[in-house]
Amino acid sequence: MAKQTTTGPVDCACVIHGTGYDWIYVERLYNMLSRHITPGIRFHVYTEADRPVPAPMIKHVLTDWSISGPRRAWWYKMQLFNPEHHAGPLLYFDLDTVIVRNIDWIWQQPLQYFWAVRDFKYLWRPTHTGINSSIMWWDTRQHQQVWQAFSKQDLVTVMRQYHGDQDYIGAVITQ
């Protein structure tokens, strides 16, 4: 299995939506990634239309779904899979991620697979095979079925059926 190689910056992304996190979290993540990814990064910020995003960060305007509830911000993460925003390899991190040393090994994983952290629920249920979507590495072109399947469904129905975005992503990826 060949590892991914790159000669240029690695495309990294985060989502900031609503008031759950202050902008300082975006800046901290950007600085950590810049320090701990050897070839450098291009940083994609998925956010609301009215939120300013400074250069050199790349702004992607999220479609406002006008959804409510305590987990609403999670579902905006699904727009990372829309190839209209970005086509190619993408390394995603939740804003509360802390990076303390080099993480080149992550982006070097082969892109024919979808990579994500294993959901911690397996600690209580050893047979649980779900993902945790706080860190993901994938090629948006190769896994655009996630967006295609999601965008054809009624959001409210999906939100009732799945606990959160990671349950939905895991279900579609393993089909």
C-alpha cells in the first residue's frame, strides 16, 4: 500500500459555525497545523457568509440550513464533502483539536481509503466500529458519495435518524 506523497502544501480544513467557538480557535488550529505539517498547509475555513476570514486562509461559505438544536453545528460539517467547495485530498480537524508534534504521518496515508479517528464508544462496546469525525483525511472526489447521498435527503429526517454527522458519515462510507 503506497503512502501519499506531496511536494506542496497539504489542504487542511475546519468548520466554524454559530457561536460555539470564538475565532481564536481557528487561529490556534491554523498555527498548530502550520508548525506540525512539514510541507506547509493551505487552510480552508468553512463558515457563514458574513464571517470574515483573513488571508492566507481560504473561505468556503456554508449553505445556511436554518437548523436548530444542540447538535446543529455538527451537521454543517457535511458540506466538507461537497466537491464544489474543494476537489482533492482534505485533512479536517475540529476546532478543539490540540496538536503537539509533527503529524505528517496522517496525510501520508493512502487516499484510496477514508481515514478517521475511531469513535471512543468502542471502549464500552468492543464491537462498535463507528468513526469520530474530529479528524478526517480523505479525497473529496473519491468519497463524494457521502455528499451525493446526504444532499438528496431531507435534513430533518437525517438528523432524527442519526445521532450526528459522524454516525451518518460512517454509515455511508461503509456501504
